[in-house]
Amino acid sequence: MNEDKRLESDRRVYEQANHLYREGKESEAIALLLDLAEKETGLWEVFSYLGNHAFRHGEIQLAREFLDMAILKEPVPGAATMNMVGLLMESRQFPQAALHLKAYLEHPPEEENALELWQTLKISMAAENTEVPRLIAYYLPQFHPIPENDRWWGKGFTEWTNVVRAKPLFSGHDQPRYPTDLGFYDLRVPETREAQAQLARKYGIYGFCYYYYWFANGKRLLERPLEDVLHSGQPDFPFCICWANENWTRIWNGGNDQILMPQDHSDANNLAFIHSLVPFVQDRRYIKVDGKPMILIYHAHLIPDISYTISLWREEMSKQKVGDIYLVAVQSFSEINPDEFGFDASCEFPPLQTLNYDRTNGMRFNRPFTGHVFDYGEMVRHKEIETLYAYKRFKGVMLRWDATPRRGHRAMISRNATPAWYRRWLQYSIDTTAKLYSPNERFVFINAWNEWAEGDYLEPDERYGHAYLKATRDVLLQADTVASPLDKYLPFSGDNPEDDALWIARGDSYVKPPCFHLTVDCESASREEIMLTLDSLLSQTYPRFTCALVGLASAVDDTLQDPRFKEIQRAGTSLIQSGNSPWTMNLRAGDILARRCLHTFAEFIETHAGISCFYSDEAHYRATPWNSWFEPGTVENSSAPVPEMRPGTLGVWSPETHNPGQTRHIPRLLALRKTSLPLQSKKSSSIDLDCPWACLPWKPMPRVVTFSFGMSEHWLQRVEFPLKALRQNHRAEFKILTGLSKLDALASFADAIYLHNPPLSTDYLNVCGAIRQLGALRCIFSFDRNAILSSDGMLFLPTLSRYCDQIIVGGENTAALIRPFHPNIAVIPDTLPGEIWKRAVPVKKAKSGKLRIGWQADDFDAGKMNLLIEIVKTLGHEFIWIGLGYCPDEIADLVAERYDVCPFEDAPALFEKANLDLALVALEEGGHDETSVMRLLQFGACACAVIASDAECHRIGLPVTLLDNDVPSWIAAIRRHLPEHYRQAMAERLLQAIDAHWRLESRILDQWETALFGRIA
């Protein structure tokens, strides 16, 4: 009872303190609360209040002590716990914050945003975790007035001046763009910079890379935001610097025309530049790699003797007690190999140095346009298949690109850029970075945080809000940094688990199946390294081997009892009974054998007599040389001579005395990976090919190489999806490449080269003709109808038979154009890829009383939308209109739902979400579009009836309603589809037809296989 009275008395004092605080008498309020604390009150609120007060005044340690007391007295984790979470997060002590927040979430939470805070905390932990690649966003400081801009552009000019005056250049052009959360900010305001950092941190951005404008005679521009960050110590957010070492020009291109502020790359100015960075790189927030401050150079090729300049910079930083620096060359206007000039690494800067084909043809502009339009999704697909570089090249990701605010009708513009495509690009970049680089060098650069005048920004805007930020956060939360290294190896080797049965069957047919003895050196190895090697041995598709672990420390002797090791021993012992002496392979713990390594060796041994030793000389590692050792016999007693091995080579030989004359090289084997070092595949001197397969005399499947000449949606349908289906059905292996150099060298690597819409130039076709003359490599072309009807296509038709063995087209009408000029024409229609478009289950339609009618179009389909615009305008709100992708401005207010363009692989989910009753597929009068056929199939696969333009490409026997492009006819057809029984009957017939003839399955695969290889393999 006395305790209750004391608590009641203390609560009255606590309320009195609150009253004093509200009246502005803070010191008196705190005095009362301190008095209660000294009397060891049981009120947790007192300690929580004092903790918050101490935290606001920067007394972090005292705040933690008070909050610890509050948490001890709090009945269940509540407000005091959440206050501690906030303090720990502000102090960047994320793991401790996570423990407290988890305790809070185990009870019914009082705060509605607790789960959102948990997501934010996970992102913060990911940003601090070096296992997860760190995201650095480029940061433009041109959002405040400076005298120079006032003089050049007018009083009060900032980047916002360009942004708001942008005008749309075509229907659906998203200009101008306006910010939301942060507004039209001024970077001289500290609260703005703090809000930017908080937003970036919340969604997983690790740090900002500030552009640093240093010109001739040490003149700087736009330096104030960064100077304020340095001197104020706020925001507490990591940063680094990129020297924008170009001229400042009136046309915003860094060139030599209309120069406003010249650049100077003399030794004196270069040295003064690096000296000016000293106070920045010494800041505790500056981003470092192994203690070395990271400095980016935007255009390294502009510096006359960059190697010498780099040596000056390193020497100067050493004199200034900074130590070594980590220099990164930006892949901007010139491709640069950092190793050649003394840089530590390079980084991508899309859209520069990125494949982006011009897609302006067919677009309708509202004034003369002399710029460049490219497809964002096409760029993403190119990035996913590009060959890995032999040097360190950090991945770069772009949000959107639209320089209309700066360059008007001369702008470069990306179309079909959406959060879904960005997420896919970022996911690929993060996954690849995690595989290639050690944790301290896992960076992905995002272009950009706030490049508003180039349409390239993460900050929220009116159209997408936080969608791009959320996509960033989602990718980080899903980042797979603990997956098996074996899984991470697969994309580099083309080693597909689906093909295991082929290899096993081959091994069973050997006359004298070779056996292997693997010795793993475990000295000074961790248990994790040993387990990695054992995991890889268990994954082998060739079972005839045994294994011995040597040099085990006592701390890991229990490894011998691991059931996986016993399984290897049991299987190996039972199978090594063939009477052959086993071949020996010596490894270090931590080495990982590709799943088919032993099978590859066994195949070669089986087919080549008299071999005593062989190894690959095509794998190597940067930095520290790979030091796995090789020698005949066992580790303990071998004294036989060891062949000379280059760093990174893999060797296996029989126990007989080694004879150097009998050594056989197996180039491009790439069977062994060292997980502790980044993988860099050495390129052959004769071909620009990133080691797609082991070069062995026997190939389990025929191989085809294809090049990308613009990865449009139809390219996927005619190239990637058929080849993937052949691979999944164990019929073929393939590799997609982006380079075009030295095609003749492909003859030793593949059975066929397949090119879709290749460049029809004499020089290029002569190379293809030379390949065909080799006899070993089939050359196959495929063409869209429009490519054939182009001026180049008609010009080269008479000579096509000279260059290729086979031509593939999608329809009989296109074949008729070519047949007089080539004897081998295969007609293979577009079909639905099975791994994406499985048998659809019709979605139950909501009984709304109105039909849901929609279309699918991308931004390049503007000319095909005229008919639909008139239909929608005429019928108005009589129906629910759904736009999948492009939606013209003229009918935007009538469209009830609009969905962004998405990657082709995500289309089924998009169609299901749209839940259409009726689909409209329009083409321009006399038009021909192969992608339009796929839209008929996609809508049909979703059990949706279709009305389409009566175009030649649509006359393929599908049960769809074909009409002339006459508005009254289409309106009448729409009304005919009003009865549900009629509509469902049409949809059912269409779905049955697709199931019978239009899926990429056995019959269609036979056609592809015959066309590619001249027979069914």
C-alpha cells in the first residue's frame, strides 16, 4: 500500500514537471524529474523523459543509461523501448536497435508504424552490412543560386528553372516533372540536406557521391552544399566525391563548344585539385575501401598523362598524411581499362557506354525532333547478357533518362522506363556484384539521386511517388548474400542441373571408367571452408571418386564425422573397384569444383589414350595469385616432379611418372573456383567470348551462339525463348553475346551461329559467308517482315544464299518474299513460351455491370492508338477502360486503370491483375507488327475474347474477331460481346486453339531444332 501511495505521489510530481515544460520552464521540469530519479522512483516514464531530454542535447551515453532504466521498469516493451530504438538507430547501432524493436513487436504494438520501422531498420542493417553490395547515388549540387549562373542564365537560376519549363514532345511524354516530398528545395538549407539523407537511408542508399566542380586556376562552382556538409558535420551520412573534370558549357555537354568555365589539366591544377580534397577525405563520414578514401574521376581520358597524374595524387596524399587513395575511373564518354592507367577500379555510368538503339522511327513528335529515343527495357536486357570485363568494373544503374529540360528537341530520352524494369536492373547488378567482388569492394552506383533536369532521380515525384525508392528497398531486403557459392557459380559456367542425366548416362557407357582421388589440404582452414569444398564434391555428377582430408586441426577433427564426408567416402570406396589407378587432384579447403568437373576430366580420359597429365590455362584471378598446389600421388609421400603451373591453372594427372611431352591442355575448362577471390575470366586472344563452355571433343548437346542486335520484345520471342526451351528440354545449349568481333573464331566453339535481323551490310555479311565456308558451323538468319521489306533487305535478298544455310521467318507471306532467293526457308510462328505462359486459369470476373475492356501497348505504339482513341471517346464511361502500358493523353480521364509497361516475363501477372473481359488489338491500316501476334496469344491465354485489326499478320487462323479500322464496326463488335455466354464461348475457342498449336512445346521445338542444326539432334 505504501508503494502504491509513493507511485501516486511520484506521478503527481511527474505531471507537474510536464506542466512546467509546456510553460517553457524546462530547467525546473528537469530538476523535478532528476529528483524523482535519485529517489529511485518506480515510474518508467520519468527515466524515459530524461533519456529523451539527454538525447536532444547530444548526451548520448547519459540518454542510454536513462532509457535502460526506463526499459527495466516498463511492464512490457513499449514507449521507452521505442525511444531506445530511435536513439540506437540515430547512433547507427542497428543490430542493438533490432533486438529492442523485435522485443517490442512480440507484444501487441502500440505504434502503427512499428512494422514499417522494422523494414527501415532492416534496410539500414543491409546498408551497413558489407556482405550486401552498398548503393551509392550520384548527387547534383546545382539546386541553389550562384553568381555565375545568375550571369549566364538569369537572376535566381537553379536546376529547377530547367525542370519546370520542360514541354512534352509527344503524346504521353511525361514532362514537366514535379517533386513531392522534398518540394523545390534549396540546398543551402540544412534541413533539406538532412531530409534527403533520412529519405535515402530509409530506403537503403548507403551514401551520396557529390559532383565536385573544380576548374582552371582552382575555381570551384556549386561547392557550398558540400562545404556546409563538411563544416557542420550534418547530415551524418556517408559520402564521396566525383571530380566532374569537364568544361562547363552552355549546351550542358562538357564539350568544347560554347565554353562558360574552362577546365585545366595541367600538373599544377591537377595537384591543387587533389590537395583541396584533403579535409573531405579525412572526414569520418567519407567512404573508404580498406581505409583508402574513394575518389571518382568522371572523364579520365581528358587528363593528358593520367598515369603520371595518378602517381602525383598518391604522392601528395601521402605527404598530407592521408595515406593511399582508392581511385575509380567513371566509364563516361570513353571506355577505360583502369589497370592500364593505375586506377583501382572503374564504374559504369548509364546511359553512357551502354547499348541503346535508336527507337525514334514511327514516333510522332509535336515539333521537329533531332534527339535520340531508346527503350529502357532493351537496355536492361543487354546489361543482363553482356560479357564480363577482365578488369574491376562496378555496376551502374540508371532510373530514367530524359534530358528534355536541358536540351529540348535535341534530348536523349528513355521510353518504357518503369519501377519494375529498374528493380530488375538493380537486382541483376546487386547479384552480380555479390558474386564478383569481395565484401569491401561491393558497390553499385545509382544514376542518380537528384538529376531532375535529366529525368534521372530517386527522389519522389508526382507520377511515381516512392515507387523507385521502394523498389530499391525491396531488392536490398531480398539480396542473397548467404546463398551457396555453387549457386553463384552457375551463371558463369552454363552448368545446368537439368542436363545431369545426359552426363550420367554418358559416364555409364565408358569402357574403362576413370577413377579419381581428391586430396583436400585443410591446414589453417576454417570449418566453413572445408564444408564449402565438401558441398561441391557432393554435387559432382560423376560418382567414381574418393576423398581424403589432410592437415586437419584438432578444432575441426569432427569434420571427419560429418555424414556428408562419410557419404563421399562410402560412395567412392564402393565404386573405385575397377582395377584402374586413380587420378589425383590436390585442392585447398575452400576450393569449389564445378558440378561437372570430374565428369569433364573423365570424358577426356576416356576418349584420349596415353594422357598422363592435363590442366586448363584459361582461369586466373586478379590481385593475389591463386596458390592451389598440384603434384602426382598423395600429399604425404609424393616426390615426383611437379609440372610448371601458371597461377590459376587447374591440373590433374595419373599416378604414373609425369611426362611433360604427354601433357594435354584443355582450354576454357574453368572447372575450379576460389571463392575468396573475385572471379575474372581471361579472354582468349582469338575470340571475344566469355568462356561459355568447356571446349571438349564430345558435346552432350549441340551448341548455338547468337548475337543481339536490339533486344526488342520480338527478339525475345524469336531468339531467347526458343533457345531457352531447347535447353530446358535437353536439346541444345546456347550463349548470347553482344560483341561482333572475330566471328570466324566461333567455328571451334559452337555448331551453329543464329542471327536475328542481322545488319545487312556487305562487310558484315562477308564475315558470315566466310564462316559458312568453314563447313563446321551452320549459319542461320531469321528476319521480321519489316526487316526484309526495308531498302537494305530488298537489296541483299538476291545474295542471301551466299551467306547463310537457313533462313527462319514467322509467316508464309514473309517466306514467299524470300523463297525465290534462298532454297532453305523455315516458317516457324511466334508461340507462347511455356516457362512464362503456363495454362492460364480464368480469373473470376467481378459483377460490376460494366465490361472491363483494355489494350496493351508500349510508348512506341502511339501511331496504332488513333483508332482506340476514337472508340474510347465515343463510348465514354459506358465501359471500364484498362490501359496496359501506353495511355494517350487524349483519353487519360476516361481510363479507369492504367498499368505500367513491365518486362515480358512479368506480363502474366499483369494480365491477371487487369482482369479483362475483352481485349482490343489495333494496328495501323496496312501495318505489320510481329509483336501484335503475341498480344493475341497473351490475351487468349488469359481466357479473354479479342477484337483485332484485320491485318495480314493477324490472319493466322486464330478465333478472334478481325475488323477493318472503322470505328462504327468496332463499336458494333464490342456490343456483340456484351452477352456473357457469347464472350466466354469466344474466349474458350481461342484458348483451345492456343493450347493445340501456339505453345512453345514439342512440335514447335522440333521445328526450331531442325532449322538450327539441320536435323533433330
